[in-house]
Amino acid sequence: MTLWNGSFPFYSGTNACFPFDTTWAIIISIFLSMLATFIIILPGIRGRRRLFWFLRVVMGLFVGAVVLTIQFTRDWETGWVRANTSYKSFSRALVHVDVGLHIGLTGLNITLVGNPVDQLNETINYNEHFAWSFDADYDQGYGEGLEKGLPSPILYVAEKFTTQSPCGVHRQYRISGHYVSLTLWMAFCTWLISILLFSMPILLYGGYMLLLTAVLMLFSLLFFFTARNTPKCPIQFGPASLETDYGGSFWLTLATGLLCLLLGLGVIGLNSRQPEKLKLVFDLAEGRGEEEKGWDKSYLPAQPSCSAQDVLMVPLGELCQVTATRL
């Protein structure tokens, strides 16, 4: 039994594709607000220290924003295919659509966009998320999709990642995503520690923490690489095949990890070979020099006094032996 020109009565309507994820939009907004605050402070800094201070702020906020945002992105692995396929079960009507698969750390998104969008008196624009994190049941989400009556291409792709699928990729993606997320949280913690050490300032250990952040980020890619290279079942839509490749989050993590690696090695190298230049970058050269001069002046005025209450104070280098005669 069908109603409304072939639409199944138990399906509530189209789940439209949302333009962006609100979670990482909030994270980016917070870091941009922090950057705007530092830019307001920037005119109060004089001389060349302004440039070095601004570069340190931008680099620190960029690394922190990337490490925190990629936890919630869903484009670690992506793929698209354009095909003519059936739109609904028990129907021979074909539609011309673009099918997209976006794999993240906690699940996958399947996108279905009509070409054109309006076909069969309906708007074909779907973006369905199926979670496989440890607090979610992927098979239950797939079952709910069946009950809602999702389009056949979405259900076909989602079925490939169920626990009962002969493809056997559900466990690999689920476990690797968990360890990648855990490693990235550790990288976020080491990034925070490096920021604290640089501000204290303890430059050498800050460089070590930044180097550890890079190692953790690059190591997280190894976990995802193991899941990416597991044997997969082909996802066929007639003669067309849906193939996936590394997405934007993967390459952004790789680039940020290499950036942290170079910065960490640079801090450690300058600290061992040219510490004065490193202090110049972190605005420590002038203040530290004045402080050392102040500590070197460890003497008081050397004017002798005839008063019995006064004490003769001379520079340490001018002390001489004095013979005392008892009266």
C-alpha cells in the first residue's frame, strides 16, 4: 500500500543535507574569537616583538583548533559516484543521483543528491549519519533507517558496514576510530602543556612537548591507515563503482603533524646552538639581559665614613688585606 504518488506512508519525509556540522562550527568560532581578542591587543605591543608575538599566537591557535576539530569531522575518507539506480524498494523507477560516502572516527555519512534534485515529484537531497562509536549501536541505526524507509542507495551502502555484512569492515573501522580519537586527545593535552611551558617560559621542554604532539598526531594516522587498507566489498551501482580515498581531515592532520614536528625540532635546535635567537623570538633577550646586569652589580657605594656606625663597603674586586691593631 502506497500513498502520495508512490511514497511509503511510514516515511516521515526527506532528511535534508545540512551544510555543516554544528560541533566543529562552534569550536572554530571559539578559536576565531580568541584570535580576534589577541588581534585587539596587538597594537599595544611595540617594535619587532609584535610580529613574533602574533606568529606565536596564530601558530598555537591553529594547532589547537585542528587537533580539536578533527575529532568531530566526518571526512577522513570520502568517495563519490554518479549513477542511475533505483530510488525505492519494490519500485522500478530509476533516478540519476550522486552518491557520497564520508567516513569519520565515530561513524559514517551517506549523501544522496539528485541530478537534478527534483525527480519523481520529490526532492532528492539526503545526508544520513550512522554511528559506530562505543556508545552507539550501528546495527540499531541501520534498522531504524529500514523502518523509516530510506532510499535504497543509502541502505545499500550502509549495509556494507553492518556487523553481519560479509565485508567484515565494521570492527576494523570502529576500533581504529576509537584509538585515533584517543591518540588525538593525548595530542591536545600535550599541545596545552607546550603552550604553558612556552609562556612560563621553559622553552626547551616546550619544544619537547610540541615534538610529542607531532608524534602523537602522526601516530594516529597509522591507526586509520590500518583500517583504510583492509579488504573491502565493492559498492556497485550498475556499471559505476563507489571508491573512497583519504579525505580532508586525514591530510590536514598530516600537515599539522609535520608542522608541529618542524617547530619542535626548530625550538630544540635553536636552544642548543643559538639560544640568543630563540630568546629573541620569545621576547626574552632584552629583559633577561637587563636582569643579569642587575644581578652583576652586587656592590654598594664605596665612600668611607668617619662615623663609627657606618660600614665600609667596596666592590668585591677591590678588597685588600687590612691589619688590625688592638688599642
